[in-house]
Amino acid sequence: MARQAELEEFTNFVVGAQSKMVRLAELLTGDRDRAEDLAQEGFARAFAAWRRVRTDPAAYVRRCIVNANNDWWRRRTWRERPHSTVPDRPDPADPPEQAAVARDAVLRALAKLTARERAVLALRFYMDLSEVQISAELGIARGTVKSTVARALGKLRADAGLRSEATS
Amino acid sequence: MTQPPPRGACPVDLHYADPELRMLDLGRIVTRGRRLRRRRLEVNLAAGIMACAAAVSVALGARDVLTAAGPAAQARATRAPVPVDALIATSPPANGKLTLVSTWPRHWTTVAWATRGSSVCFATYRVPAAGTQADVECPAWGPADLPAGGASGLSPLLPGIEPVAAARGRDIVPEFGLVTLRAARVVVTFFGRSFSAKVVPVPLPGGRVVGLYLAWVALPAHITSYGSADVNRVIGYDASGHVVARHGTSQAKAGRNRP
């Protein structure tokens, strides 16, 4: 019975948090499939430690995603990643594709940042965490969070591609 | 004309509409979570057994397991809560000892050991632990990977490089390799920059010894990914500065070389 209640509680958490966690992972990785893998792994780890993390499971999953992403790209970039399909470029004139175009622009801009800059930016501006929370989640000093945010924003503002998209 | 975002705001919209919203597979998540839970239990059990074994060996007067380090470093590594206990329990060192490779950068400890099957393993981890900042490979190199002292004198490059630590404001990652024991020092060139590492002898079964190097290499600030192709070359030097092992392209000729 307790197990059933635990499963129910976890299911509710996953249903409520999955889109945010997948987006967080996508902002970190720039790849939707990998983002879903990371989010899935993060949720699985949360389930494995549910009794310990149930008071704030979202924080735990966020940490898992950030750490797993670091592990993933450090390990896997040593090998080529085969893709089953050749990616199609969305046509910006096609209204249903506008969302995809907007996403591609964001992910392209983020790809120019370091892994830490992406993580800090995503936690600050997508997850709306405070500098103190980010500092605790990433295990870095608050000053480092602040300077990383400033550096990342500076890079994005200086991004010529973004400027041209904003003015077009 | 679009208004520029206010200072301090993110110039890109991270809340963009999702063009392909898909639900995660809850069944797979739960199955994987249960498997992780089981594995954690097994690891805890193995660690408990290892702790008991260690207590027994201490009671019997066994010596410190660490070699190749000064007393201060040994004491520091010994009292640290080693997160690799479970792995060592399943793949124990053939001679019962770990070799301390490095205690740099601050908070990081790296140990290596050879198993009974002549595989070489390593573990690098942060104490106190922070996130998943540890890298454990066992076996990292099998007996066939051991440098034979022939033309190359180096093991294959290890296809894994993690975790990232910070030193002097830069992200650094560890690069491990085996090298013939004739080498006293190895220089790893990564993204065109050279990083030097001393060679630490790791005892193998049967009285043999292999050299292991650990170079913490700095990631260039602009890169978001990297691969083995970014390790331009690895060169082993003996105590007199002669090249004794080489991997990758190099302009340097064999012979005396001072990088």
C-alpha cells in the first residue's frame, strides 16, 4: 500500500515536472533526444532515492540532469554520434515551423556558451532560481554564479546572429 | 523593430513554445529507478563488507594501503571517505595496495591499481564529494593495452575524460594514460597547449611495473565539446629529456627535447 502511494506520488511529480525538466535538459544539451534521455535518467534516479528526496524532488532531478549532462558530453564527445535521420531545416515562412525556428535560434545561441554558462543561464532564466539556489545546486560560489551569468549574457548580447534575428 | 531586452534580462527567450511535446515513458523510468535502487543496495552491502574487511586487516596490523606518496598525502587520502570502496571490493588490487597518483587539484584524489588479471584501474574523486564528480574506470586498460616498451610505449588514449574541476579560474579535465616505465614525464598537447605530468609506477602482478600519468588539461574557454582528435600528441620523456614514447603527430624528432 505504501509502495502504491509512493508510486502515485512519484507519477504526479513526473507528470507535473516533465516538460520543464526536458526543456532544462534541452537548453543544456541542444539536442531533444538526448534531453529526453537525461530527463528520464534524472527522474529514475529521483525514484530510486524517493524517500530521501521527496521533500524537494525537482531540485534533485535538476542536479541529476546538470551532472549527467556534464558526464555525458565529457564521455560521449570522444566518439562520433550516429544519427538515424538527416535533420530537416525548418522553413521559417511556414507558420507551424515558427516554434521550431525560435527553438533552433535559442539553441544555436546557447551552443556558443560553455557548459557551465548554459547551466547557470538555464537555471536562472528558465527555472527562475535565485543565485543562492544555483550556487547550492551547482556547488559553486555565489560570486561565480553572478559572474558566469554576466559573462553568458554578455556573450549572448554580442552574438551577431541573435542581433540580426532580433532586428529582422 | 524589436526593443532590446533590459539590462540583466536574458536576450534569448528560453520559454519558447515547444514544437514537439512528447511524454516521457513513465514505465521505463520506474523500472530503471527500481534497478538503481537495487544496485545501490548491493553497493552499500559491498562497501559494508569492505569496511569490515578493512577493520579486520587493521586489527591484524596490516600496513597502510597507499604507496608512492608522502606521509601527509597518505594520511589525507586514508582518512577521506573513499567513494570507490565498492569497486575496489569487486576488483581488488592484486598486491592489496592502491597507488596514490595525485592529490591535485585541491580536494581531488586519484588512485590507481592493477587487478589480478593485469588490468589497470583508476579512480579520481573529490573529497568532500560534490555531485557526481568522480571518475572510476575498472578495468581502464586490459592486459593487451599495456605498453610493451616498443615503438609507441604508450597505451591507447582513454576514450573518456571527466570530471571537470576548477583551478585558477579554468575548467580542467583529467587525461590518463599508461606509458613505459622508461618515461619519467609525459607531455600531453591538448588543443595546441602542452601539459606536463609525472609518471607514477603502478605495480602489476608478477613483479612487473607500468607507468601511469595523469595530466589535468585546461579546457579552452570557447569550446563546448571535444574529442580524442583534440589531443594533438602525447610524448613520454625519460629523466634526461629524451623521447621514449610518442603518440600522435609531432614535429619533434626523437632525441633530446625540452618542451
